[in-house]
Amino acid sequence: MSTNIDPYTLKVSDELLADLKSRLEHTRYPQELNLPAGQEWSYGTPISAVKDTVEYWKTTFDWRKCEANLNTKLPQFTTGIDTGIAAHGSLKLFIHGWPGNFAERLKMVDELAEPADLKHPAFHVVSPSIPGYGFSDPPTAPGFGIRRAADVFDKLMKRLGYSHYITQGGDWGALIARGLALWHQESCRAILVNMFVLHPSLLLWNPRLLLKTILGFLGAPGGYPAIQINNLKGVFEFQKTGAAYQKIQSQKPQSLGFAMTDSPAGLLAWVREKYHAWAEEGYQWTNDDLCMFTMLYWIPGPTPSFR
């Protein structure tokens, strides 16, 4: 295991790209229900959201251009951390989640590193791939969780020469960022997260907060305000209708991996659902975005990211 910080150039083989095109050309689409307007996504990604991107992927998307852009705008490196895992990243500490990737920073890295308005601060930006994502080596045994990921990224930042840093994270990245703030307070000075997980108040833990929650749902005086109750209802709705992927990926990731490793269209549909659900209202991902994001799972194989 090398502890050097070695340059890494992304270059996918022609054979892999030819195999991908063949698979796309032989895509089989599933049957789907006739759903009312506004409910097209209620059973998952609809065919209409996949067919257009698959056609673009096999006829128009230029991976070599995308590859060159990633190598140029996000210079990449690998280094071995003493967990036995080689971490991959480009100079920035943004931590992605699922189904994210290090390349999500492409549209913001220039403004962060060299802001057009000189009144704004400039940053050194590190955007690692979580082990098992992108081109970071995957764990080979169970047990690699948030604590170990936080340890890996703290060691990475110190190896890069940063004794102090700030961290942004979403999804898994949000949990790892909180881990850095908790377990590496001497080096992680601040975090910004776009997901915050809290456990519900239980009677024995905090009866006062539980009572406020109940009163809030009843609309009674003394309860939480409506805006907080509506947010809590949104969490319950997500657990009811949007968390199926969590269940299968946490319980039977290997079974899912057979399908997603074999079908690029299936992988696109699996990833596409969350890019649709979690984007700001009205935001439209381009076909180039969707193809690139899916490729960063397809090339190394997506199964480790499910675990």
C-alpha cells in the first residue's frame, strides 16, 4: 500500500465502452402501469425518463470528452490510507453521498477556487470518493462505517498538508461530516450539511419534547409550530414512499448488484429516481449530467456503493 500521493488519470478502455454500447443497444424495457398525470414517478422511474437518456447515451454522449474534462478541471490523485483502502479524490473537502460522486463539484469548483468577485474567499477544494465509490478501492469485509470513513478522510487531509479544514456533506457525506466534527474536533473546524438525522423523542428520553410533538400534530397550544410539523410529516412520507432503496441496499446489496452490474439502463433508472426526487423543484438535469453520473458507477461497478 503506497502512502504517496500519486497522480491518477482517468482512462476507460475501449473494450469497456464497446461493451457498454452493445448493452445499451439491446436494452429491454419493463412493462409499466398507466398512471394519472402527476403520479408518473409514484412506482419508480418511468420509461419516458429513461428511454430518451439511453438513446442519447448510446448515440450522442461523448465519454472521451467528459473524461478529458474531469482530468483537466478536477486533477485526481490516489493515496493509500492505513485501513488498506486507496482513497481517490481531486483537490477539495466536499463529501458526496449516494447516488452522488466527486464530479458533482464540476459546476462550482472554479468559483470556489478562483471567485470572480475578489471580495469572496477562495478555497483549496478536496473532493474525495468514499471508499467503494468511483475509483476508490472498496472495503473487502463488513464493518466499514461512518467512523472509519471519517478517520480515513481526516488522515487524507493531514496527508495533503491541511491540519485544519472545513467540511460540506450531503447524504452519507453529511453523516461523515458530522463524524469528523465529533471525532476530529482538533482538525475539522466547521461543517455544513444538507441532511440532518435526528431520532424521535421517546417518553423515557425526553417526555417534554414528545408532548410538544403530539400537541403540534394536534394543532394544540404548546406544540411545535406548523412549519416544523410539516417537515416532520415529510420525513414520515419519505420513509413510507421514498426509502425502498435504503432497505434493499442495506439488507441485500449483493442481490441488487447482479442486476445493476449487468444492465446500464437499469443502473441509470435506479440512480435517476433520486436525482429526480432530490433536485430542487424545477431543476432539470441534462442528459450529459445523467450519463456522466451513471458512468462513474458503471465503470468500476456499482455494488460496493450499495453496501
